[in-house]
Amino acid sequence: KTMENKQHQIELTTQFVKSFHQNEATGHDWFHINRVNNLAKKISKKEGGDLFKIELIALLHDVADHKLNDGDEKIGLKNVEDFLLSINIEGNLIKDILSNIENISFKGAEVLQKELSLEGMIVQDADRIDAIGAIGIARTFAYGGNKNRMIYDPQSKPEMHTDFGKYKNNTAPTIDHFYEKLLLLKDRLNTSSAKEIAEQRHQFMEIFLTQFYKEWNCD
């Protein structure tokens, strides 16, 4: 019965998340969520963790993202909490899920990472893997274009943000974002399984940047 019940709760969560992320064009769409969920389950096979909790965190991790809530994460977290209550998830688990979701996202190169549970670390790794490699590059430019950012400006220098507010309100060209976040992620993963997956994706970004500068300079 409990197994069936959990399965039903995952199905309801999937429906809720699909409708929340509908027509999302910044790279935070349902397909991103689904990839993160699948990567998290893959990592969990080697690293352990409670699969039910991992799936709930993975599916809901961007519902509270400031980027999808007019800059206000608190509105998003309330939305997640209300939803979890509506599908009868018990109180302690809700608290745990909210705490992980609040601290999963990257908040600036020099901003201290808060503690996550094993399940949160696994989802964070999956989320970060989806931010690098070919898909990561595509998502980065989708986001930049959506926010009217320039592709590149040789005068603009990447900034290692020490403050989430500054990172959040940053309007630098998209290429800067590689140095401010994407190239840092490989060394900030929590699990050895994730580090293995990330290696080749990281190299792909380095090859991309080398080629980008070559073409930029008309070489």
C-alpha cells in the first residue's frame, strides 16, 4: 500500500511540475527537470539515499527558483510547501525537502554552500551536471537571450560573486557565465559518481570556448 501511495504521490508531483514549467523558455523547462530526476536516480544507484525523497526534491527543485518567481524564492518555497501538504506528505519530510530545495542552487562563486542531506547532494549534483556540457551550453545561451544579454563583450570581465544578490542581479554577457559558474561546477560536485559523469562534459565546454574565441577573432 505504501509503495503504491508513494508512486501516486510521484505521479501527482509530475503533473503539477509539468504544468508549472509549461512554455518555459530559459532552459528551466520540464525536460530539464526530467533529466535532473533521471540523473539523480542514476547517481543514487551508486551513492544510495532515499529514492522517494530524491524524486520529490528533483521534481520540485525549480518550482521555488527565484528566476521563475519574479526574483522571490520565498513565494516559490510556499508554493512547494502548499503542494506537498495537498498530496499528504508528512511534516518532517516536507521540512527536509524545503531545506534542500532552498540550498540546492548555485548562489555565486564565493558564496558559502549550506549543508544538504545526501538526497539533496545527489539532486544538486544532477542539477549541476545538466548545467554543463552541450546541454549546459544550450541552456546558458537560451537563458542569456531570454534576459537580453549580449553573447560576449571582450571588455567585460567575469566576476566571482561574494553575494547572492549581486549574482542574482548580474547582467553580464553569457560567455562570462562560463567563468562565473559553469567551469567551476565540476570541482564542486558532492559524489564520485557525479564527478565521473561531469569530466567529459567539462572538457566539451573547454573545447567550445577555444573554438568560440578562434571564430570571434576570425582566426
